[in-house]
Amino acid sequence: MLTGAGNIRRISMHSVRSGERVDTIYWIDGEYIREALDEVAFFMRDWRQNEIKDINPALIDIMAAAHRRMETDQPYQLLSGYRSESTNALLRRSNRGVARNSYHTKGMAADLKLANRGTWDMYRAAVACAGGGVGRYRRSGFVHMDCGPIRTWQG
């Protein structure tokens, strides 16, 4: 069970690829707000293909809960959200660390940074949420969060 999400859930992100920002309340008192979820899906689209896929609300919950645990008002920097199959295949050709059946292609994963927190702090906060997979990529300076099975790794 996800811990630390709260009764009002907000997500705030900046895209390092497009320069776009999203800052929205997406859940209030047990109800997801469809318009806010659509806004997040558009924001997290595959920018290479300009393709949009619904983002699993459980992923947004994990990201929001980890953000709250870190007690920061800095938005996440989104490096990668949804990836189409063709984008994922392109990335796999140049990076052996990209999974063939990546949760990114299912709208279930994000690669994130925070300007005022290191990867260790982000990793620990996401792991404490107990909501899915968390990977720390220290050299690349980002943390992967997904809403798949609970597991951790460091790359």
C-alpha cells in the first residue's frame, strides 16, 4: 500500500525536453480529477513522436508521495515519461540499460531529477512509499520510479 500521498494530491514538474511545466491537483478526497490526469498525460507524452498515452494514476501517486516525503517545493525535472514502442526501440539501440518491455511504454514509469535533492534522497523517499520499482542512476543523476512490482536497483 502506498504511504504518504495525502488527502489532496498535487504533482509539479518541468520538462527538460520541451520547457513545459505542469502543476496540478489531480486527486481530492478519494477522487481522481480526469482533466488533471489528462494534463499530466499530455505533459508526459513521448516528445519524439508527439504521442500521448494515459499515465497510470498509481505512478503519479508514487511521484507525489515521494515529493511530499522530501518536503520540497521544487518541481520534478522530467527526463522521460511515456515512450512509444518506436522511441523505446531507438533508445535501446544506443543504451543497453533500456528495457525491452519498459514500463515507460505502458505509461507506468518516469525518470526524474530534483534541483535541490540528490539521487540518494529521491531514491530513499520513493522506496519508502512502497508503491513500485525504484532505480537510482547516480552517474546520470536521475531516479526511475514506476508502478510495477516493488523492487529496487542502482545503476
